[in-house]
Amino acid sequence: MEWKALFLLFFKTPRSKKNRYSMYIKLPLALLFIFLTTLTKAQLPTSITSTLPPSIKWQQINSPHFKVLYTQGNEHQAQKVTNILECIYEPASRSLGAKPRKFPIVIQNERSESNGFVTVGPFRSELYSTAPQNYLRVGNDEWLERLIVHEYRHIVQFQKAVTPFNKTAFFLTGEFGAAFFAGIAAPSWFWEGDAVGIETAMGRTGRGVIPSFLMAYKANLIEKGGFNYYKQHLGSFRDFVPNHYVTGYLMTTHMKNEYGQDVWDKIVGRAFRYPYIPGVFSSSIKKATGNYLIPAYKEMMAYQRQIYEDQLSKIEPTEFELVSTKRKKTFTNYQYPQAVSGKIIALKSGLGDIRQIVSIDNDGMEEKLVELGAYNDIGFLSANDKYIVWTEFEFDPRWRSRNYLTIRKYNLQTGELIRLGKKKRYTSVSLSPDSEKLIVTEQDIYGSSSLKILDAETGEVIIDFENENNYFYSMPSFDSTGENIICLISKEDGKSIIKKSISSGIEEEIFYSDKENIGVPIQSGEFVYFNTNYNGIDNIFRVNMQSKNVEQVSHSRFGAFNANIDNDTLYYSDYTADGFEVVSVDLSEIKYTPRIQVKNLVVPFAQKMIEQEHIHDILYQSDSVKYDSEKYNRLLHSVRPVSWGIVATDFANTVSLGVSSRDILGTSVISAGTTYNYSEDTWRGYANYSYQALYPLINFRSSWGKRSFENDSISRVEWKQSGVSLGLSLPLILTKSRMSSSASIRVSSGINNISGMPERVFPFNTRRNGYLNVLSTSASYSRIKRRSKLDVQSRWGQTIAVHARLTPYGGDYHSTLWAAESNLYLPGVFKHHALSLKGGYQYENKDNYYFSMPITYTRGYNYFPFDHFTNYQINYGLPLAHMDWHIGPFFNLQRVRTNLFYDHGYGRVNQGTVEYFDNRIRKGTVELESFGTELLFSFNMFRYLLQFDAGIRYTYLRNTNTSEISLVLGGISF
């Protein structure tokens, strides 16, 4: 929301011809301003930070090049992280020619997702230490190893961006200014693609050599001819386009292969020096390689097409039958098939669908069973004739750096959906054949991995297998007898498929590999079927448990995954450019290929880059140095200025000029400066402090300056107001299903001094100076269904907010305001259409002061502070067209949609006279009515990845029998 406020520095809603003409002069400047300020939007400090409770104590390790923060009790993991970082410090920075300054690293071990990032505000890297179960994400490397290498390369990139110009930007604006110019100098695909390349060069099986990572790009290239640079980089509503990690890896690796290891040192070195030059990234590529950006992309694409066509010419694809006969209208995935009672259970997702589990019958007809919540993609589903099980994230209501993984069990007979394992960290789950037991993997906050058997009804632990060496178990399932577990086990030297006896705990190795990325092992008869990228394409293989002989089962063009056997029929997911399809083939008709006869189809795209980097074995040569550890004092580190100049606030209608501070752990947020309020056209000073280490947030605010409002009888009313307030707020995340739910409670008390208030602003107003003592409370609740990419808005949900602003403590000014507003989101007539209904009511008993309005006003009308005001809104949104149109590097249009609206408001005055629309109203009701349409465009500018929504609004005002056309940006009109 911040950029909307920044934009409004240029505009107020035009109400005269003169102002309307000036709008056209200001528009180009405003568009440029909104674009520039949006570039750092994702990095700006927020009002609510991600923290852990005060009972969690923090420690720190100071090594020569890093400051590693970790929670007490997690020193073993912290020492490992520090040793790996010091080991790769020079090798992983060599090819960019930049050695980072000392950098803070935060190990977040209470988050259950597998992720990490490097950011500003303040500069830091955060590592989420929970390892993923999905073998396609981690390969044969340890999760922390891969994560550290990837995020450290981002640190190197930031250091490379430290140039004289960016140092000046930092001096003038703080961390966000420097990050802003680094962000416009190099596209997002460079940052992520270069990091993926380094993780590939350092690891056994980095993403660059995992075929599934490039699978979607390959399918688009072969089946759809590939996409131009703009569509590949910026995305599309028409086709699935793999993200900037893929684009970036292909571009950065191709150019290293063609022009040498240091080519990106030359390219971004120049781009970071001159970020203010339009097109500097493209011209820097030209200077280093002889080609501009677009020809360089086409060169890479031509090379990829050649090697993939050569690869596919050597394949005789498996002949199969499609299980679903439903024609796809857009990109849709059907994954993780499970044959159950004559039907196929599968996970469905895509551009037009949120994640859901469906069943497909023998005629190919599809039935939706259940929509998923915060789904944890472990790479498979488990189902039998009674239940389906999977895992979902469960959020701590208050502490945003802590979440959990719980089991969801769906009853196929009753449709009942239950939750097992509250506040657990079950990273994967599978059903026993008799439905009485569950096999789960769990990883605790200190990195210990375990394999457990639970009671499927109660969730109680039946068996907790010993794991003295802390081997990493993943993707477990029961064999057909229910007496053994088939799963993956990862050790330092590689990964194995094992059979583990439930009764004795004895493990038998069935298959081992140090380089192959193997996954999803399931037993059927005397074989274990599994996935592997052995021949350069992810395919299904099988190993005989007695002889240990291995055979290739599927021969896919792009990738075959998740074997499931039922009645001598093999079901699996096969990838196409339009998404995964569930296919079937009779086991007796398969041409099994012994492993020794399997064709080598590996594309050696990454090999030259890996050899150039000369860092392949270094990751596994880290020392075991014992670094000193000490307590980290949050209070002593609570002040850390991160930005100055233009600072975004937590109000959608303001912009601030000042300084802001945020400590690394998000405990304290401090800001001071001056704020412009576009609604009132006033500037005010402020100083704020938010302490967020306790369960309720403690917020101190102080402000001083002018307030104002406009009135038709008194053209403009201004007064001065200063004050201080102290408040508590409690923001809660309540999501536990397909609905994203949250709640917030706020209460604050403040003392304000008012001076210069004109007489007779309100009916009995005779005061011009005095004190306003305010008690403000609000509560809100939101419950919104997740939406697909093609939905114009959520198709089901409810929100409600109530507000009270009172003056119960005496003083010279008095007013009472009560207000409430609610939204109801409903599905439209057709898929991706949406209907929303909004209603609000406000009552204000104004003695000699009025509060600002917390609810939505009728569109098209100037605001007036009625004693009673009720407003209703109806919106109907629908997409009109999806396209991939671009005008050079300046503009890229992806979608056109419209919103039809109708507003009806009722304002009532209890006493006195109101002059509104040239009518004098005494103790009367004013009825406001407007309707119209919005034509909205979703687009990108200047090749920047962030998507803008803007358009025009036509509004007819029934009261005045006039109409107006205004500019709409993100829902705000001008």
C-alpha cells in the first residue's frame, strides 16, 4: 500500500477544470514516481515484524567474516553453519570479484518451512533450518549446505553492488536507497540464477543438474516454441512460465560457458557502477559479449532448443492412456496419483485452480473432494480406500517466526477432515494398509531427524525409532504387508532406499547412489519403484529387492513421477507444457530396460561452468573449528537505523520523510520525521516506537502539526494538533484451513493539544484551544479463501472491523465515534468472476471535535462528517482478456479486467444545517448514489518483475446528474 500514498503527493482528486488539466501534466511524473518507489516496496519495514517470544534467548558467534545469531540450545547447528560459511567465503565469491564485509546471519530454527533470504532493513540473511522432504528440492546435498551456499552468494552480490554511486545513495537514503539502485541495475533473474549456479557448482546435485528444475522450460520450448524474453521474464496469465530462478540459471550459466567465468563480474560490475543509465544492464552485456540482452537471450534459447531436440530424438516414449478425459482450458497439474477403489486420487493445481484433491473415475470424470490449506508439498500423497493424509502448516497465532507441521486426514466415506498432531513438526506422513497406523518423519528445532509410527485415530506415538547418527529419513511408506517401512535415508556420502523392519528396527539397503537424485520409493510385489534422474530425465525405475537388479520403467520426454501400482496397472504423472497428466499403462506391456542398457541422455549444460568455478569439492572440506559463543543482548542492539529520507508508514494514505530503525530480530521498530496526509493535505511531525518482543505489541506515538478538512459551507477548516499516545495491539494469524484467517485487537489512549480551531465549525463549537483526551479501540477479523492466479479476487470470504473513538477522560474537546464495516466475498456467475458486498455504518456525536472516518465513503463524492452515515457497495469483477503484449522494454501488458460497481450512502444530520450539493439541509438525510465501471490493466514497466494494476473509472453521480472519469491505481482513484 505504501506506493499509493507516495503517488498521492502528486495528486488530489480533481474537482475543477483547472485541476483536471493539471492532472495530465502531473501524470507522467506520477507514473515514474510510483514505479521507482515500488521497486523497494517488498523490502520496506512493516509495522509487524517476525519475532519469537521473549522466553527464547539468543546467542551469537563472531567469526572472522560473519556474525551468526541463533537460539539458545542450537549451538551445534550454529557452529556447523559458521564453519561452512568460513569455508566458502573466498571460493564462492571469487567469480564475482567481491569479498563481503562482515555480515549478520540469523538461524531461524522454529520455522517449519524450508527457505532462506538475504534482505535489507536491516542488512541480514535468515536461514530456515528445517530440511524439505521433497527430494526434488534438496538432491543429495544436505539442506543447510545448499541453503548456505545460495544465500551467501546473494551476500556476495550485495557486496558487488557497493559502488561509489550506491554508497552515495546509501548516504542519502539508507539501506533501501542502495538496494533500490542495485535492484534496477540487474534484473531479479540474475540474482537468483547466479546463486543457483554457484550452489550447483559446489554441491553434489545442485538444482542446475536436477532435470525437473528445467523441465517446464524444456516443455515450453519443445511444445510451444519457447517464449520471448518479456514473457519468460515477467510471466503470463495464458501459460505457465517457470520462475526467474530458472531463467536466471540458464542465462548466467550459458554466458559463463560462452564467455568465461568472470563474464558476470564484468557485466554487473559496470551495471552497478552506472545504475542511473537507462538500459545499463543490456549495454553492459553488449560490452562484455558483443550482444545486447535480447539477442543474448535468443542465443541461449537456440542452444537449449538444439540440445533438447537432440536429447528427445534418442527417446522412444512410453505409450500410455490418459486417465482424465477432461479438456484443459489452461495449465493444470494432476500429481501424486493413488489408485483407490476403482478411482484415481490426485492433487490438482494450476493457473486457474487452488490446490485441491480430486478423484477421477474410469470414465475420466472428475470430482473435487477437498480444497487444501497451507499445504506442505512433500512430493507425494498417501491414500487408501478409507483415508487420504497429507501435512499442512499450522501457524503460531502471535509469533511469526514460529510455525508447525500437522497431519490432515480426510475420510473418503464421510467427507470429514480432521487434524492430528497439534504443534508438531511432522514433515511427511503415510498411511498403513489397514488404516490403523501412520508413519511420519519429524525434525525438531535443533535439527534432529526421527522416524515414528503413530496411531492413525489419536495421533499418539506408538514407536519412536532410534537414530543415534541423526541420519535424515524422508518419503516413508509402508510395504504391502504393513510390517516394513520403505523410505529414503541420507548420509554424508549419499542417499539410499532402505527397508526397515517395524518390529526389529533392522534396516536393509535396497539401492544406493551418491549422485543420482532418487525419490518416492514405493513397494509393489518383489519390486520397489522409485524416481531417478539417472539418464538425464526424471523417470520411474524399479529395483528387485532380492537380486538388487535395476530396470528403467518409464521413458518420458520431460519427466515421469510418482509410480502407483493397482491390479497390474502402473499409474504415474507425466509432464507436458500444459501441466502434469495422470496416465496409466499395463505392467505387461512395458518395455523394461536393464540399468546397464539405459541410454545416457544427460545434458552436460552445467559441466563447463562447474569446471570453471573450481569449487566442486570445497563444500565438503570445511573445518570443525569451535568458535566462541556469547549471549546476544537484544536491548543493546535495539537501535539500528536502516533508512532515512522517504520512509513508508503503516498507513495507506500517508507518506513520511524521516528516519526509521529496526533491529535484526525485529524487537524494536523506531521512526521519526514528518508525514504528509493526502486526505487532509497536511504535514505533521512524528516520533514512534513499537516494542514487539511481548505478546501484545506496545506502541508509543507522538505527533504535532496541522489537521484539516473541507466543507462546502466553510471551504477549508485548519487547526493545529499535537499529542502523545500509548497503546497495545494484538495481531493474530488464525489460518488453519483453505481460508486465510487473521484477527487484530488494538487499544490506545492519547492526550492531544488543539489550537487554532475556528469557531462554529460544529453546531455548538465555541472553543479554539484546549485538550483532546482520546481512547481508541478497534477489532478486526478476516477470513478469506485462497485464490488462483486467474481469479480477479477471492471467491469466498468475510471480513469485519469495528472501531470506537471516545473522549471519556474530560478535557476541552469532546466527540464519540462508533463505526463498523464488513465485506462478503462470493463467487461470480462464471469461473474467475467474483462478487463482493460491502456495508458500513458510522455514528459520531460531535460536540466540538470530529474524528477521521474509518469506513469507506460513497465513491465519487466529497466527504462530509455526518452524524450518522451508512454506505453499501456492490462490486462485480471479471477478466476480459489475457495477453502477452509488450512495447519494447517499457511496457508489458498481461491482463485486462473490469469491475462493475454500485454505491449507495445515507448521511443524516441530527441538528443544525448542512449545505450539500447546493441544498441546505436541516436535521435531514442526504442520500448518495453512484455507479459505474472500472477498466483495469495488469502490466509491468521497464522489464521490472513487479506487476502494477491501473486503469480508468467511469462514475455516474445520481445526486448531481453528472459523471466523471478518473485514474485508478491499486483501487484508489484520482
